[in-house]
Amino acid sequence: MTLTKWYVVLAMSAGAVTSAIAQSDFPASPSAKQEAPRLVEVMGMAQIEHLKLWYAGKAKNWDLAAYELRQLTNSLAEAAIFYPAVPVSNVTTMKEPLLAVADAIATGDERKFAASMRVLTDGCNVCHTSMGRGFIAITVPAGGQPPANQIFSPPAASRKK
Ligand code: HEC
């Protein structure tokens, strides 16, 4: 379990991100590696990983949660590496929340898991807002329509009376 924590530290440390991704169990062929995915593809994956991470933690399947956390950490690191327009600082601020989630998983602490997931999710939205994507509002799933970790109604401020 502590592996997850070190993994997050490694993947989120400036300069170490590429090597963390290169350590994937299933690396791409050298030619395919040259082709970066579109940022929306990386983010679409991040959304699914975030969703599965939440449900795995809720079900106390800590091995699966650790796995999804690793994938999510990679996706966020990829966003920083492949896309110069994405401020690296917006990604590195995700490190602490990711570590808190890793801690909760390592200790099997459900309450800490939920609380740290909320902080992590705030980080998703802070970056979206700072990049003109405030309409992509991520939430921890609360039983809405799938994908349950996104809010589809417009922000209250812009809603017609
Ligand atoms: C460092 C900045 C940053 C962080 C952190 C970030 N995102 Fe994003 N995200 C973006 C940007 C920029 C876009 C818009 C990409 C575009 O329009 O091409 C985006 C788009 C998305 C989309 C829309 C993709 C689609 O096809 O509908 C989803 C969903 C998403 N992000 C989920 C997440 C989740 C979940 C997290 C947190 C676990 C997260 N993002 C964290 C920058 C970020």
C-alpha cells in the first residue's frame, strides 16, 4: 500500500514525471509514444479514474482504489508533460490531495478517503476555472445521472430565474 504513496510523490515531482510514466507495466511501442493523446482524451480518462476511485473507496476495495489512484496520478502528470499551455503549478498543487487520498487508502480510513477526495475534486475545478473551463464541474458522485461525477446543470449564477 505504501507503494501508492511513493508513486504519487514520484509521479508528481517535477522532472520525475516522465520516468514515472515510462515505468508503466504496459509501455507504448517507441513509435506510438511520439503521438501524444489529445488533452480531452487524457481528461476523459481522468474522469473515469476519478469515478472508479470513488466507488472503489466507498466499497472498501482498497487494492482497486490504489490502482485507480495510480492511473489518475499518471493522467494528471501527462496533462502537465504533454501540454505546455497547462500550467505545471496547477498540476503540482494536486500532489498534496493525491497524497492524502493515498494515506486514506493505505490506512483503510473511509472518512478520510471521502474528505480527501473532496479536496482533490476541488483541485480539478480550480484548474478548469483558471483555464476558461469552469463549465466542466467535477464532483464526488452523489447519485446523479452517469457519469455521476460531473454536474451538468449550469452554474447557479448563470441560471435563468
Ligand atoms: C492542471 C489543470 C487541470 C486539472 C488539475 C484537471 N483538469 Fe480536467 N481539464 C483541463 C483542461 C484545460 C480541460 C479542457 C481541455 C480542452 O478543452 O481541450 C479539461 C477538461 C476536462 C474534462 C472534459 C473532457 C470531456 O471530453 O468532456 C473532464 C471530464 C475533466 N477535465 C476532468 C477532470 C478531473 C476529474 C480532474 C481531477 C481529477 C481534472 N479534470 C483535473 C485541465 C485540468
